[in-house]
Amino acid sequence: MTVVRHRLRSILTLTYLNGVLPIRSQPLYLINLVASPLSFLFFITIASGGVLFNYAVAGGMLMTMLSIGTSLQTDISHYKQDLKLQDVLIASPVEAWVYVGGMAFSELVYSLPAMGVFAALWVFGGWGSPAGAITLVGVLVLVWAFASALGFTLATFFEDVRETFVFSPLISLGLSVLPPVYYPIGALDPRLQPFAYLSPTTYAADLLHGVVGAPGPSFFGAVIDWVVLIGFTVGLLALAARKARWREP
Amino acid sequence: MTGPAIEARGLGKIYPRGKAVALSDVNLSIPAGIVFGLIGRNGAGKTTFVRIAATQLMPSSGTLTVLGGDVLRDVGDIRARIAAVPQESRPLYFVTVDELVYLYLRTRGMEAPEARRRTDAVLEELDLAAVRKKQVSRLSGGMRRRAMVAMVLASDAEILFLDEPTTGLDPLARREVWGAIRRAREEHRTVLLTTHYLDEAEALSSRLALLENGRVRLEGTPDEIRGRIRRPFRVTVQGVLGRDEIAAYGDVTDIEGGFLVFAREPDARELALRALSKGARVSMGPVTLEDIFLQVVGRPLDSGEPTGADA
């Protein structure tokens, strides 16, 4: 019990350290994760004459959670390479999963303004329901978890924080812009649709489309979406646990 | 504890990239409760040794035990009892000095009242109480390093790894950090200090090891190390005497305006008297660590020539 309490204390402290204190010195950090999803929401809504507004809301939520992974990647890389914080924490009782847990929770703080906007749009869009809320939270938690695992794993391999500037846009492109996150999969050329299913966010978006008033998956389709999403998340967490470089070889 | 705090047997490290040999057959026993200085040039292997002992880096061969635990098998137990300030580490710029120390202790899992008590105590003792509410980004380099050392000093760690804690600091700032390290010494905690400032190693360390090209070249107390030197006295002679006239007394090195001679005591005394009688400017005394380094390694610490493969 004491051990669990220690771990929890470490996670909460890291959350406060990286999620609250920086905002005190630079409040503009809070709008960091709002900008891109809201920009997409704006353009897609305008360009589609409002038809894809609900898709843009679902896409915005997913993109916000994915951005946590890329922000985490940058923060962890910066702390490791520039400040040597990772080495400070390795030589302490803090374990890798505690560190990444604390950092991942801290990034959630930055997502609050964006998630607040999208949650408000979801409710005021008339799509809100208890079942929908459960799906929404479940999907977003899974996306947050795998994005954090991916961000951490990559960051531990980087030798310079600038490498994150290359990977972050690629991750964003591959997981939130190209796959049918902001648009229905039917809008894709049929020859390209199979490729879309390589991205876990396609399954996440499929589930979310069902709770924002767009055509959602069938029962079996939803089961497949959940299985793939959970499997991918567990796989990435396992990969992070095995392959992330906490102690260097 | 009764055994050594850190013990290396045949320790080796080859970095996977480039196959660079950083440590080779290192045997070292570091007693508990002292400041142990690891000295050597940049690239001699000091940081590699510290990083392996602090469980940040895997060894390639040999064994290393820390507080009786093996760095490969007993990582969790070791990590609960150590703390480190890595080389070139910097504090998060947006925290205050107080938050830096307090939140570090909380991250280590310490209860709030205990963390508060230790934070207050360490800031008082290291003269940081006046700046406790200042953001670390607004502190001088010396104060920042001192705050980093305060952070680990406030912990309950039994071994502190301080990797070049004063590199790049001015002499005044270095002495500020020395004060913090002396506090750890007074508490009888084990400190593994790496430095390439020999005066620092001599001022702070009870025992020293000299690393060169990833190998331990000398180990012992500063006096023991001096005792192992073939020519334990240094004489500087400026003016009048030529190299040929003094070469018979010992090992001669050129210095500005004269020569530095390492000699045995009778030869040093005779040379000093002879030079004085001829009107030369003379100084004589026991060799410094810098001199020992020069004798062992064959070139001064700051000659800039690379030696080991990495860190």
C-alpha cells in the first residue's frame, strides 16, 4: 500500500511540475493544443458548408489527444537531452512508467481548454447522451494512452530535441490528418480505404462518429473498433515498457 | 553498512555506437561515508563510470555493486538509495529554488511534512533561503548548481553522484558548490565526485582515483598518491641556470621563464640551494595533484588532447 501511495505521489507531483507550474510563467501554453484542432474545425466547417461540422468536432477531439503524444515527446526529449532530468530521475526511486504517467497526465492539463471547447460543442450540438459520453471518454483515454506511449518511446531514442520537430508533424499527418478522422471514410477513394484501416485512429474515429450525430458503426463494427483500439493501445504500452530507453544500453 | 559503498571488478564499457572503449578492466573500491574524487581529463571515462554506478547506463563487462546490490540485478533497491546530479544538468527554468528541492523530494515519494522540513533545512544551510522564492532561471550559474546539489542533499539518499558539479563556474561560484559538498561529507554520506579540477578534488575528497583512457592509473588518499610518486618534490627555477645544469636533479619541464623540476627530497633541496646561491628565483614544495597528473599521464590536464573514447 505504501508503495502504491509513493508511486501515486510521484505521478501527481510530476503532473503538477510539468502541467501546472509552466503555465504560471507562461499562460499562453494553455492555448498550445487548441490552435490546430480549432483551425481544422473552422476550415472543414466552412469548406463543407457545415455538412462536416460533426466530423470536425470528433476529429478535433482525437487530434487534441494525439497532440498530447507529440507534446509529451518534445517535453521528454527536452528534459532528457537539455536538462538531464531523465538521468536525475533514473538515479532515484522513480520508475519509467511513473515518469511517463506523470508526464502524460501533465499534458492532459494543456488539453483542457481544447477539450472544454469540443465538449461544449458536443453538448450544444445536441449529441450528448450518457452512452455517448462513455464511448467518448473510453476512446479518448485509449488514444491518450497510446499517443503517450508512442511519444515517450520515440523521445527516449532521440539524441537531440530537434528530432522531435521531424517526427511530430509525421505522427500528426499519419494519425490525424490523412486517416478518416475529420471526414467519413466513404469520402476516400475505395482503393485507398484499406490503407486507412492501418491507422488506429480510423477505428477511434469510427466510434466517435457514432456519438457526434454522424453515421456510426454497426454493433459488430463497434466491437471490432474497440478490439483493435484496445489491442493497439496495449501493444504500444508493451512496446514502450520493453523498448523505451530508460537506462541506456 | 560495513562493505564498500561502490565496488567495481573488471568493469568495462564499450559504447554500442562506434565501438568506442570508454572503460577497461576498472577495479575500484569506494568506502562508505566519504567524498571520493574521480579525476581525469575529458574523455577519461569518469562520466561513464558514474553513469553505470548510478544505474543510468549498462556496463559491457565486469561487475559493479552499489550498496551491496548488483547494478544489473538489484536496480530497484539501488535506485531507492541514491541520488545524482548529472554532468551539465540544469534545473527546470520555471520553478523556484524552493519548488525545485521540495518537488524533487516529493517525486522521490517523500511525505509532505518531511519534504518541507528537509527543504527548509537545506536551503538554510546552503545559504539559499534568501532566494528560495526566486525562479531558478533568474539565478547565477553558481546558485543554480548549488540549488541542484541542495536538491540531492535534501534527499535521504545514501550515495550522491555529483558529475562535474562545478564545470564552467567562476572560482567564487565553485566555492559555493564546495560548501554544499562539504555538508554531505559532514553527514558521512558517500559522495562520488568527478572533476577535472584537481584543486577541487584535493580540497574535497578523502580518497581519489585517477582515470586515464578508461583505466584507473592511481588510487588512494591524496597523501598516499603523493607517496607513490617517484619524485615527490617540485622545484621551480627561474633565471640563471640552464637546462643542462639542472637535468641531473630530476625530471625537467619547461615553464615560462624557467624550469619545473620533479625530484626526490635531497635532490630538490640541493637544487634549490644551488639555484639560490646563483641568484635564481626558486620555489620548492611537495608536488600538487596537477604535478602528479603531469607525471602519470605525461601531459597537463588542460592540454585538450582527447584520450578516452567517450565521456
